[in-house]
Amino acid sequence: MTVEPALRPLLACRHHSAARPLAVTEDPGDPLKPSRLVLLTAVALLAPMAPTLSAAADTSAASASRPQLAIQDPGFESGGTGWTFGPGTGVGTGNSHGGARFLYLDAGAGKSAELTIVAPRNGSYDFSAWIGSAGTGGTYTVRRNGETVQTITLPERRAYARYTISRVELRRGDRLQIEFGSGSAWVNADDLMISPAAPADPKVTSSDPDVAEMFNWAKKKANSWVQLPGTTGPVNVDENQTGGTGTAPYAPTYWAGYANRSAYYSRDMTHQLAGAHILGLDAENATMLRSYAASATAEHKYFPVWSLNFDAETYLSIDYKSPDNFVREVPATFEVVEKAAQAYLWTGDRRYVDDPALWDFYRHATEEFIDLHNSAKPNGKVKVAEGTGNGIFAGAASYNEQDGDGLAEAGDGIAAEYQAYLAMATLARGKGDTALARTFDRRAADLKTYFNDDWSGTGSGADMVRAYTLSGTPVTGWGKENSVFMPMKQILGPGPRNDAYLDYIQAQELGPDGSTNIESTTYLPDMFFKNNRNDTAWTWMKKIYGERELQHVNSSQGPNGDYPEVSFTLVSQTVQGLMGITPDAPNHKVTTQSRLPSGMKWLQAADVPIGAGSITVRHDGATKTTLTNNARESAYRWEARFPGVHKNITVNGIPQRVRSKTVDGVTYTYATPKVRAGTTAVVQVTD
């Protein structure tokens, strides 16, 4: 038996149909109506907020009494119970991915180890495994009733990486075989996992094959991190407790953070939420958001906890010691509010505005939370939430954990607070409280004015203020997240200072002080798309994708591509970024804006879920957009935007009155056709 030396320990801190065309005309007066972390057996678990179960597997109430599809010994900690081992294979110690043991195959052809499972119910599933191989020729195979579904031929990669065979359809009684085969050198495998196949399957096509390849990789990789609800797995797994402290039934959740920990993290999860929705993971988003809302108690001074186990109830022990000693960072509180509003706009699910636990969290986060954490620096008539300056276990002002202690206020904190105010206005309107919505619109506007006129100083680029110390001293220079979030959250007003700061961030990220952790880099496409720097945003997307095989800075995490945030954000950056799709499902509206980079002639995203249906959008350059409403019911008011002032605009070839508007400093020509269910509209501008 050949094994690889143990990997280095984790870093100290943390760390997810075409329809017939219809001539549609403008009708403004016709408003629309309003790790081994699996899988023993257990019944399906329904989280209180879950709109639907995300499992494409059979999770109906009628089937809840049947056991869930499971791998009996996914981490080989019980010696490979259920596995059939051929000569030169077995269970060893010394090179595990998690826990203490792993499956090994010695070098040389013809060696194999196999597991057979009988499906207890119908479903569609993804099968993942962490695998390392010292040579080439090894294989990872899934068979159904003796027929090969897919075989992955393994490359030479000694460090563990994650491999997935996706969308395996099973009927009750089917025999599923998972097999590892030998190669020219040893093969090690560990931590097998079953995920329900994604409920949504959007498809991207383009004149540029790179974007389609990237999207296909990202959606497959992202879905491989989804937990199969109702299964049982360990809790409190981390680098110090590789076996965890017990087990619990898992809720509908997905990995958002380090793969060596049995938890999802607020910072990661909020950044992954849009990508998760695009894959149909709305039940998971709702469960996870609600778990954070429930944790933001008065005892915690309305901070949500930093990480929860996949049962969506147990706080991850490495990050939580006691009610006054747990990891917490100011921007996360506000991002949970912002992303709840985003989930509401994507889905139209009224539970985001009607659920009392969520509503209480929104109000506490945007009111009492700020009052309780606003004592170090006076800010006039506005309030700015602050950190303690005493490290992450006492409450940090910024996501930039390497920025040093001593910060009271940071750019990512105040920028996230601004977006939380706007989100609160959106949620209040959804609830029907227009007075409260106006209050938060006003608070957002006041905070933005204060930020631009006072808080950020008068400097530009490197001289712009991006934080304040506990003593009130302004901090300039490069702050990574607390720099990036200011233009990304659009608290920094449009104009020369914003442009100069974007240039400064780009120079810093490309220089010796650029982010070494891929997690921080994943924010850059979002930031540049928000500021209509399409070529730069696309370049960063390609860079992130191109570095997916590089080893993560945390060596136990595997390659960069196995950090969940990478795949989830590439999904959302394609749909929200390149396609510029902005939903408003509660009001039956959707906005599009082409952000195609230079050289990309056309791009189409098909079957993007919004509300109860889906849409297909195609951009031909920056002057023509086609939208198909794939829903069986429900029309959508579509605002098709085109940058610049154009002389002519048509809807399905019929000339329309030219209208323009300015949004965040950019002037657009636009049309607002109503696209009925099952129809297609085409909007085009010419000069």
C-alpha cells in the first residue's frame, strides 16, 4: 500500500423552450396583477422556511417514510463497510482527506474496489468523491444496473481534488455501483457524497465557447456541494475535530466555506445565494437565511452567528464558544438582509416578507444592531455600525481579517449597511408598508450622501478613506474587501472619484498586494460589472476559472475550483453580470442590460428561473435583446435597457417612442414591453 504524507493543517480562521414570437407593443397603462458528511439513513427533513425541497430526488410526503439514498461508510471510518475490495486495495491511514481513514488502490492495472447500493426511491443524484492519484489511468465510475453511466479518468494529482458524476437518474430498486479503478501509481479516495441533482438546469450558449464551458463547469461543480436533505451526518467537523462531536439530520443546505468543516458560513453563503437560486436551490437559500435570522438574538447583540452545521441549527464549535465569544463581522449582518431581499426578488416568495422570524431579524439588523454597535466614532445625523477592534471573536468591522485590529468602521461595513437599508425598503414595499419603505429609502440616501461628502474624505484613489480606527483616525490605502465593497455596493457615487478608485483597485489586485485567497477575488467581477466595466469583469472571470486547478492557499481545501464560492459566483456572474438580468418577481417585472465584453458577439442564457417560471434571454452585442417568457401563465413587464441615447428603438420590429433614463450615472435607452406567457419579444436600438 502506498500513501502520500499527511497534508498540512488548515489555516487558523474560517473558511458557497423557445416560443412563437408575438408582436408586443408598449402598453404603460396596463399594469400587471400583482466530507463524509452523509449519508446513513433518515427521513426527509423539511425546514420551516423551505418553499420547496430542492432535491430532484423523490422527497414527497408519501415517500418520507422510506430511507434516503445513502452511502453507508462514505469516509471509510468503519473500514469500508459494504465495499468489495479486490487484491491490492483496502482501507488505510496516513493520507485521509477527512477523518483518519481512506480507500487506497496500489499501483498497477486491474485493481478495483466497488460499492453497490439499491435505490430506495426515485430520484436524480450527483455522486462526488475526493480523490488523489500519484499517476495517470485511475478511474472513478458510476454504473446503473450494470451499465456505465460515466467514467472519469483521473489525472496525476497527488493532493485531493473533488470529482463529480452528475444527474444520475435512479428508479426505486435500481442497483447503483460506485467503483474506483487503479492506474499507473496509487489512487486514494475519501469522503464520498450524494447530492440531489439541481432542480433547475439553465443553459448558456455563445459565440465565445469559453463562457459556455465556464458556465457548464460552474453549475455542475456548484450543485455537487448541495446536501441531500433528510440524511444524517456529523456536526462540528473541523481540522481539530476531524470526526466531529456527534451527528444530526441535515436540512436543505449547501456547502459555503471550507470543505473540511461541516458547516456553511454567512459571508460565503450570501455571496453564493444568487448562483444557488439560478440552479433552483431556493429551499436551501431559505433554510440557511432563516437559520442566520434565528441566531441573531438579543443575547448575541443581534449579530448572526458566523457558521452553522448542516442541520441548520447547531453553531459550528470552532467559531462559537459562548454568547460573547464567537466569530462575527459587521458586514455579514447587513448582507443577510440584502440577500434575503434578493431572494424575494428572484422568487416572489411571500414568506420573505411575511415570516415573523425573518421580519424581526430585518428590523433588528437595521435598527437595534446599529444602535448597539455605534459608540466609537460620531457620524452626525446618520448611524454607522462598528466593530470592537479586538479581533473576530469580539466583533470585527471588516471582512478583511488581515487588516489588523483597531478598526471601528470599515468601507465594507458601511457599504453593506447602505445596501441593507435599500433591501429593507424593498421588503417593506413587499409587505405593503410604504411609509416604512420611504423611511429606509431616506436612510439609504442620507448614508450615501454622508459617505461621499464626509466619511470617505476628499482624496481619490489611494488617498480615499476606507476605514476609521477606534480613535477616529482615518485609514487610506489598500484595504482589500473594505476597499472593494465600496464601489461594489455602490455607496460610492458615480463620477471621477469612483472611476479613480476602480482603477486603484485594479492596480492593487494585479500587484504584489493582490488577494491571495480566491474567495476575495470572486468579488471583483461583481464589482466591475456593477460599474459597467465589462471587459475588466470578464477578464477576472476568466482568470478565476483559469486558476481553478491551482492549489488553494489553504492546502487542505484542495484546488481553488473546490472552494464552493468559485463555482456559485461564476454562475451568478454569467446571468447577473454578463447578461444583466435583474428580477422583480413579486411585481412581475424583469430588467435586462447587455454587458457583453469586446469580441463576444452574442450570448444566451436559457431557462433562468424567476418567480414561478423561467425566462430565456439573448443579447446580440449591445443593441439587440430577445426575451422569451417560458412560463405557462403570468406575463412579465420587461425593461430592456441599452447603454447610451439612441435615435430609434423597436419592439418586434415596430418603432416605439424613444425613452431614456439615467441610473447610477449611466444613461440608457429603454423599452418596457409586456411579454405574455409562452411568447417572445425582441427589442433593438439603432442610430
